[in-house]
Amino acid sequence: MSDQEPSESAKRAFGTQLRELRGDINLSAVELARRCGWHKSKVSKIEHGTQSPTEDDIRKWATACAVDDQISELIAVSREIEQMWTDYRRWHRPGMKRLQFQAMELYARTKLLRVYESLFIPGFLQTVEYAKAQFTIHAELHGLPVGDVEEAARNRMLRKRFLGTGAPVFSFVLEASALTNNTGGASVMGGQLDYLLEVLKLPYVSVGIIPQGRERSLYPGEGFYLFDESLLKQEFWSGAFQTSRPENIAYFARAFAALRGQAVFGAGARREIEAARSRLQ
């Protein structure tokens, strides 16, 4: 998948939904524009997802299409689309070291947290040395203060208090490649792999690893965090995506189940960790 804003596809889908409302009553774009008091080009822009409708626009559109009963639902969808994508310039305004505290309440109220990563070790499972190496890369990429790296890494470690408590229950699925993408050098990676072996012993924590070369029933993809059946978070190079739409949650739940079905656990996971150690030497 290209690193474009995932919310763009949601905007296009919403535009299609609005166009279908117009089509259901055989209303032309020109007539819809006349009824709403707009230039006809505005209808085209909204339907193609290049212009986001305001809430007042949505009300006028629904009224013109005789579906006033759908106004609340349409506005709710529109609000979520606007909140789906956060670019990193806005995301990092509080600073890397403060960002680590933002989701603590969300973690605390989550009963089941499903995490898939294909490229690196998830934050919950990182050592402080690995976190520092990752934050250094992140700071250099996004032009952030490198001086914040140390404190940001220490703050990230505070989320580990949830591990092994059952609140939430954790289910991790990692691609084997996440174990061998060398972040921080041999010493850092050695300590990280040692820590993963310790995590395998924790209660309420499941760690599955998809071996390299295994025949796939689902191809690797971008990592994601699935909080119960209520919220999906996914990070890209340029920003972060989130959604709570039931159809999106159901999609990622199916994807996670398929990925988990390809993973090995317990002794098999330990063998994958040791194999990664050998490949890194």
C-alpha cells in the first residue's frame, strides 16, 4: 500500500454514498445544485471526494434527496472521516516525550488489544534501548528534537505496567522480519530478543510470529492496533489513521484472525526468536 492518507479513500466512498442518494431519486447534479443554492461544480467535487461537505451541506443534500431521516447518520460518518487522519506535523505538537502518555486511559479501559506488526517490535514489547534507537530514527525523519529521545523512550516504558495484568489481554502477531530489521545495532537487538523471550512467559500475553517462507493465506501489511471491537489505529510514515466504523473494525478483525492463523506460538515462537538472533550475528 502506498503511504497516502487512508482517509482519502473514505472521502471518496462518502462522496459515492451521496451520489447514490441522488441517483436513487433520479435527481441530476444540476438540479441538486439548484435546490441547494450551489454552483453545479460543487456537487461534482463532493461526489468525487475532492471537497469535504460541511454539516450544513449534508443537511441540504439529504433534504434535496428526501432522506432527512439519514441526516444524523451521514453527519456522524462525515465527522469520523475528518478525524481519521492526523499528519505527523499535528501529531507531534505535544512533543515525542509527551505523546507516550496520550493513550494511557484507552489502554486502561480496553479488555482485548490485538496488535500486528510487520516491520518492527511493537512499543509495548520494546526495551528502552530499542525505543531510543527507534525514536532517534523518527526524530531525524520528521525534524524533531533529538534531545527528547531519551525521555520519550523512558516514558514509553511506562505502558508496560499493563502487560501481564489481564487488563487488557494482549494478542501480538509479528512477522519474522520485524525481529531482524536491525534497529540500533547488534547489542540493542540482542537485548530486545532476550526481552521477547521473557515476554513469552507472561500471563494474559500471547505472542505469535509468522515464520519467513511460510505459505501465506494473507500477505503482510502495515501494522495496526485493534482495541476491542471499538477502535482501530494504524501508523504510516507521514501520519496516523484511526477509525471506529463497524465495517472497518470487522475487516481488521478478520485480517488479524487470518494473520494469527499463520503464526507460531510458544516453543515455535522461541525458535523464531533464536533464528532471528542467528541471522543478526
